[in-house]
Amino acid sequence: MTQFWGDQAVFDEASVALQFSGKYAKSYSILLDSPRVGSFDWFSGLVLEEAERITVFVTGLECDTVYQTEYKLFSDTQGRELKETRINGGPRAIDCQQQRSGNVPIKRPIVQFSEGLQSVSTVTSTRNSAVFRIHGLGFKSYKLGLYSNLDGDKIWSSGLEPNLSSAEKVELSAGGLPCGMYFNTRVELWSEADGKGRLLSDIKRHNFSTDQCGKRNINNERQLEIGGMCGSLGERVLVGGKTLICRDTALGTRFQEIDFNETFANPSVKRASSETCLLKDTRDKTIPSNREPFANAFPRDSRWYPATGSVKWAIIPIDFPDAVGQGSASEQHPRIVEEMDAWFKYFSRDKLKIEWTFPKKWIRISQESWKFDKYRNPIPFHEAFVREQIFFAVDREVDLSGIEVVFFILPKSLYGTNVYFHGGWNQTDLPSGKKISPWYWGGDDSNDYGRGLSWSAYWTHEIMHGIGFQGHAPGGLGWPVGVMSAQDKPILTVNSWEALLNGWSDSSNYLCLDSKDLGDVSLKLQSLDVDYDGLTSVMIKISESKLLVIESRRPGPYSKYPDGFARITAYVLDTSKPYNRFIRDLEGFDWERNQFMYYLRVDQINSPDWIFDPSISSRGFAVPGQTFSFEGLKIEFLSAGKYDSIRITKRP
């Protein structure tokens, strides 16, 4: 039985869903290419399939490997008329050390499953319906379920369907679907009729979206009153001596009152002691990987590099005989030190002071660049080889005494290659006699930053992993909520919990409440993005392992949200969970809830269900009039003036 529920970035540590837009081509082929010397690739051959969106399932991936996938679409059934070629980086197989099975990594052929589900296709979809094609082996009954990929709600189910002739392909239609929704598709296949016999497959890994809803009927005549309709988000009007601002609300865009002269007053509510909210690590320590550093709880693990005080960091340009640095490295990355200094000063509240070392000339490494690609040069102890080759060369030119973080600038010709390395904690004994063990990073395997995105944001994100910011959760990679979720987005803040854990905030920046002593509470909250030194979060202790954190999100110095944007978020910290990375497109909200932090969704159904782009749930960002519910608590967003007004109630 293959039962996959998003429990890893790849299923059961070795299998993956290859998903792509079919664009109604007549046929396709897929090449899954391993960069490792001596490893297996996989080629689908020519497959006849005409569909809107296709997901193919294969197994046999080798751990700790980033594959490359080539999709070819053909306009004919013979594979002669090439319509399009797409090459994607990925999938990214699980790190060998994270394998829960404890199995020794092995090389094996990549194949499709010998029975059960082979592929799923969305043949076509409209605003409220979709047609699916299921390709499987040896099944006599099946069931299809549709879920919100962003929020986890079950939207539609087919019931048990017969396939008594064991046809390899069946089609099924779903109607009455919400418009503008991003779905995940669950397919169950059984070896016998009526859901009996063996469960061959239970896979929830194919997504699609229905067409967007029609435009709302907007009354062009504004109602110049509190709660009245308005058209342009952020618009301000003066009515009867009061300033009104146009905000998104549960009823659409509406005017809300705002007093720009209002002075924030700390809530007069019964607080728990600030220590009540400093949860301890409750992961299962009998599992070896759970004894490794994981920045989720108090006390902060002493193995992390310092996040406060005076530190020494370095940016060092290196090049190779086959990849020579051109010009000045500082010109290749202008203003990087200035930008990082300003960011760390602001978000650490001046508690982290950095002394930089930045040599002006390129330092030549004696070995050719390809030897630093662990796939092309798969020698034992590759990380130790990288450290010794690079740090030994640098030691001749730069005093590395006391350096705790190092970033290496590589020549532009190596952008987007697998000449990409990082590490930390391991000691290197230098020829000069010095002993160092810095957190270090070099290269970029995605080439995003070679295309001009912010190197300072990229390096800041990677540095933060080493100084005690676990990151990626809540929200997952790509959500525009902070630098640890999406360093390529214009939202570069730090969330309240990780700032507190690493000494960048204190009890003046959060209100701690204990759910067991909580009554009905109404209060105002300052924005994490605007009033960073203020009361920017409410933290509610739910249990010894769970904390609910409420934050206000607005446009600010490091948060380029749209003008007039005013939302609140609520995320759950669960210190028993050891995960912080998932692939939203394939794993959805089911696996997001297994991260050590995840965003709650509002109780109301939004249509469309996404904001900014289809991978981001609009229900993760509450507007006035919406509510979050969790563990008997209800958080209601009342209004968005200069500060956000919320009400917290405890249900019996």
C-alpha cells in the first residue's frame, strides 16, 4: 500500500509527485535527472495525455539530492511536434539525516509504482466544476475527494465508484465547486469492488484551481460614513471632523474611523506573568534528530551562534582557476554591508553589533570549482574537504580570529550552479594555528539572486538560521510574512516569537495571557510592521507545549504591503513538533499544521481563497469582521484604525 499524506517533501522518503501544466498538448515526456555521479535517472517515455494539469508519481529517489526535471509537451501523438520544453529545479529529496526510517541510503532505479495510482490529471476546469482522469493499475473501486489546498477544508467527495473491469484509466466529474479556489485532490484506490480488499493507494498530491469569480457589483457612489462602502483601499476622507479610511472588511471595502493622533495605551487586562509564555521544548528526545539544535523554545540552545552583543562577521570573495572573479567584489554586491547593518540594527533593537571583515581582492582557491559541487565530486566527508580547501586558502590572506559568520562571494559565472556550500559548528584547524568553527555560506543554487534579487536579504535569511532563528514556519517558504519565510519578497520582518527567543524583544513587546485564567478581553494592538518597539503581539498559553500568537500586519519600513492593508494573523507554536519545511503546492494545509509553527485560518470562507498569489491563503490574514477559533478561544477582529481592535472570548 502507498499511503502518502505529505509527511515529507517527498513521500515515504523516496517518492515524489511530478506536477505540471499539460496545456492540452497531445502527449508529453518527463526526464528526472540526478546530478550525482553514478545515481539513477528516470525517463517516462512518450505518454499520450491531453489535459489541463497532470501529476505523475514515481519512487526511488536518493536522499540528500536536488534533482532536475525536464518536461516536454508535444502537439501530436508521435512526439514529433515539440510544443514546449520546461526545465525545473527539483524535486529536493529528504536529507539523509532526517530519514525517520533510519535506513542506510541506497541507490535504486527510479520507477512508477507497481500497482495503484500512476497519475492524476485535471482534464478541464471551469469556475464551478472540473473533470479528472485517474490512471492506476489493478484497482476495482475508487474514490475522489477535493480539499482546499491552502486551508484544509473538505469541499467535495465522489463517494465509492466502481471499476469492475480494472480499466487503467477512469474519468470523473465534480460540480458545484466554489470559484476562485485552490484545491488538493485525494485519490483512494482499492483492489476489490465497494472499497474492499487492499487499499492500493491513498494519495493527496494533485492540485488545481477553479476559475476566478466574477467581479463584485461595486456601488460607485461612496457612502461617506463609518461602515459605508468605499472603492479605493487606503483612501482617506474627512467627514464631520472625523477621518475615515477605506479598508478591506468581511463585508467588502468599507470606511473605518482612524485617529492619527491617537496615543497607544497598554491594555488594562489581567496579565499572566511574562514567563508563563516562555514555553519549553517538548519534542520526543528519544529520537536522535530531536536532540539536535532546533530553535523552537526556551531556554535558547547555547549551541546557536550569538544573536546579541558584539560579533565579528566576514564577507570574503573567492574564485577558482576555472571561474575567475571579475572586477571588484564590492561592486558585484554594492551596499551589502550597509543594508545588512541597518536591518540588524533595526530588528535586533540595536542589541546585535557587527564588526565586518570584507577583503577587497579575490582570494584564489587552488582546486577547480567543480570539486566543490558535492554531486560531481561525491567524495566521503565532502563538507570537511570544502572547509579545509577554502579556509586554508583564506587563512593566508585574512585574519579569521574570532570570526563567527562567513559569507563567500563567488564569481558570477557560478551563479545557479551546484557550486554551493554551507555549514557550521565543525572546527577547522588552520595552518596559522588558529582554530575556527564559523557558520558559513557560499554560492546560490537557484540563480534567483544572480537575476538581481537582494543578496542582503538572502544572506540575512541564511545567517539567521545559524543564530537561532529556525525559520520557514509559520507560513512556509514563499509566504510574505517575514525574512525567514520569503527573503525574495518585500516583507522582511521578524516574527514575535523568534525575536523573543533570541533576545531581540522583551516583555514590553508582548502581552502574555493564560487560557485557563482567561475571560472575555477587548484590547488594541500595535503593528509588528509599523510600531516595532511597541506592544506588537498577544501571546496566549494554551498548554505546556502550545502557544497562540496574534500579530497586526500593516505597511511599514520593511513591509511593502499595499497601501491601506490592515490585517491580523494568528499562529500556533507547538514545541512538540520537529518540522519546519514543507512544499505547499503538493502537501497543502494537512502538512502545514505539522510544522512547529503554523498560521490559523479564519472561520469564514473567502472567495477567492488566496491573496497576493495563488499559493497564499487569504484566510491566513483576517480583516475586520472575521474571526479565528482555536482550542475553545475565539479571536475577533473588530476594527482597523491607527491600531487594531480585537476581542478574545473563551467558549464554555
